[in-house]
Amino acid sequence: MIIPAPIRPEKPFDLELVNLTKRFGSFVANDSVSMKIPAGSFHALIGENGAGKSTLVKCIMGFHTADEGDILIQKHSREIKSPYDAYQLGIGMVYQHFTLIPAMTVAENLVLSRPDIPPVIKWKHENERLREFMRHAPFQVDLDTPASQLAAGEKQKVEILKQLYLESKFLILDEPTSVLTPSEADEVLGLIRQKVKGGELSVLIITHKFREVFGFCDRVTVLRRGKFTGGGEVKDFTADDLATLMMGSARRPGAVAKIPRERGSAALEIKNLCANKDSGVPALSDATLTVHEGEIVGIAGVSGNGQRELVEVLAGQRAPTSGEIVVHQENYRARRSEASRHKVFLLPEEPLRNACVPQMSVAENIAFRNFDGPPMTRARIFLSRKAIRKFAQDLIARFSVKTRSPDTPIGDLSGGNVQRAVLARELGPGTARVLITANPCFGLDFAAVDSIHAQIVEARNRGVAVLLVSEDLDELLALADRLFVISHGTLVHETTPAEADIKTIGHHMAGH
């Protein structure tokens, strides 16, 4: 029997899924999945991209209604028809894609997240309440900063703070550390775990990182192709056990085969480059580096230290205040004609927001770079839908993009497949000479990570100059030929992976 929702709970609670099934037409996204999260536990939900994890938690949150099965809270069946129903039950979620309103400050985003906000907001009272909340918050963010000026890692922290501010007692985290450095991730998850152990929260985390499962979680549930394949106490599993349950065969993220080669000529030169944040505050100061043909130069740093602004300047999305960019010995201002002439290609952070039109098809998005030339355009006027579709089909197959068809809106794809589609567009034609990429494996499972890493290294092996900006230090150490650390907008340390000292890099990343 389904009983009415109670007053919002003051303590963590049990949540159990019993034989939950969700279909979309003939496609079964979740097939009779059962899972139990005890009160006050830290539970991991893992599986490759497309395994049904997001659909499962969207049923818990009320975005979808299950076709079969039950959601039990404290052993009572609950009908959750909307996110507001979930909120009333004390369930909150931090999504993989940010939900902050860019033009509003952190304080405004926090206050407006409350369903009970009055028509007229008394900001003096709200600010006092927020200051009191921040005194006990696990991490700090400036309340007066507009969300648009936050780096990805800072945005993720605000998303978590939002749910703590709403006093959610069951927290769902969807890839919460994808944009955090390892030290940031350990800090955030460690502080959340303290709240779990202190009896303040129950947590369900979707993650692809085994170190997070073994480092912070009590229990784990594994999905593969929409089905439950195993689970239990984390201490009872090894990494190979979990990999086998996820993929069907024991494996870990693959090693990257880089061909030894001599450094080529300078392809991308950044000279004393400076740029401001949206607020006019300096974000990038005298950045100078060179990327040669056939090498990967990595930039490591804690989120919010000028990486985003650097990539935006190189992409033509932000004007520099001084300095210059040189590509193949010519001044470069990132105009489309220049990018086309010099074969400068870009794989940006958050590709669904920065590199795609979500409502347009996969084929149309893949065609963006070359849509106005043959064979996709006749007489530079008429688009050939047939040629666009054929071009996309070839790249979809080559880059293993999982989509129902080339005509599927790209916004319907999983994060890993959006990333593959953008990578197919940028590297598929094989003409790139310079590749600029930022956090290319944001929120992806290790199968997708392997695929994308292999494509980046293959480009490097054939002579492409690659600038890799990443907040994943392990990724940089695996891929880069040379490595810089950025702190407070300045490149403060240079090394090679072979000579890298993790403590030294950590000190520079932390600004010491």
C-alpha cells in the first residue's frame, strides 16, 4: 500500500528499489533492478555508459515513473511523481550537468533552490541564514560571485552545497568529482563521508572511479545493460571483480601506446597571454608555452585557476587583454577562417554546452565543421542531407558512437557518446594539425576513457600538436610529454611525467 508522504525527515533513512523496470518503447533501460541503501550508508552505483544508472536515479527523483517495481522508504512503498515529491521525502540530487542560473550569484542560486521561497525575498534575513549555513558548510565558495564566473569545480561544490542547504537527508551524487582534482575529490568526498558517518546523510554516488568506491563507499551495486549484475559490501570485492561485473570481462583502463618521436617544429605558441574573468578581475597572467608537432603538452591545476579562460581565448570565445597567440609562425586570433587554414581543432569542456546544439541531430552536429563545403554543400548554397548523413554514419562507426540513428538529437546521448561524437567531428577527417582539448573525459567510464585517450594519442603519434588542459592529474601523467602547472592564472612549474614529483606538483597546484 502506498501511504502519503510524511513531513520532511530529520534523519537519514533506508531506501530500497524492488524489481524496478523502466521501458522507453521497446527499449528496456532498467530490467527488474533491485538495490538497498541502508540509512547512514555511502553506496556506489557503477556501470559503463548506457548501463541504466541515470534512468534508475531519475525514477527515484520522479523524472520518470517506473513501469514495474517499487520504491520503498523505511519499508513503505512511495509513489514519486516529480522532483518536488522527492524533495518532500528528503531526497536531493547533484546532477552531472550543472543546474545553476549563470547570471545569479551563489547566494541567489541557493535561496531560489528552495520550493518555499516567498514572493518577496527579505535578503537581509536570507543573507544571515546563508552566512550561518556557510559557517558549518564542508567547503567554502564566495556567496557574492555570479555562477557564470565559477570554474567547473567550484560549480560542482555549489551544487553539493545547494542540497545540504535544502537539508536533504538522502543525497544522490551523479559523477560529483568529474571536474575536481584528485585532492579536491578526496576533500569533498571525505567531508561528505564524515556527514554520513555522523548520521546526517545517506548517499548514493554514481561514479566510474574505483578509487572512490574503495576509498569512501560502504556498499556497491553494479549495472550492465540495464540489469543488476552484482553488489554487496565493498570490502568483499577487488577492482578486477567490479570490472568483470561492469564489462563482462576482467580489465582495467588500458595503457596508452605513445610512439617515441623527436620533437617537431613549433605549432602553437602562447606568448605572455593575459585575460580577465567576466567581472574584469585578472584570470590569466603572462602565460607562455609552446606546443610542438607530435607532442602532448598538459596543463594541470585546481579548478578555477585560469584554465577555462585560457581555453576560451584559444577558442575565440574570450578576448585576451594582452599577449599573443602564434600558430605555424603566424599571429592567430581564433577566427573560423584562421582555424580552418591552420587546422586548429577543439574539444572543449562540457561539449554538450560548448560544442553542440542539443536539439539538433548527431549527424548535423558532426557536420558543423565542414557543412559549408563539398560534398555536404552543392555550389556553396544547397545542403545535401544525404551527404551529411553519410559523412556522419562513417564517423559514428569509426568512433563507436552509440546512438539509435544519425537523426537522434545529440542531447539524448550519454555523456561519453556526446564526447565521442565531438571527437569524431574534430579528429575524424584526419586533417587536424593542432588540437586543444579541455577535460576530455569528464564523467566517462573507463571504456570511454580508453577510447578517447587512444584517439588523442593517435593524433599525437601522427604529428598533431596537442594542448591538453585537465583537472585529472592521472590523465595528464599518462598522456602528456611535458606538463605545466597553472596557479592563480600563472604557469608556475614545468616537468615531464618521467621526472614528475607528485608532492611538488601538489604544492604548486595549491599555490605553495
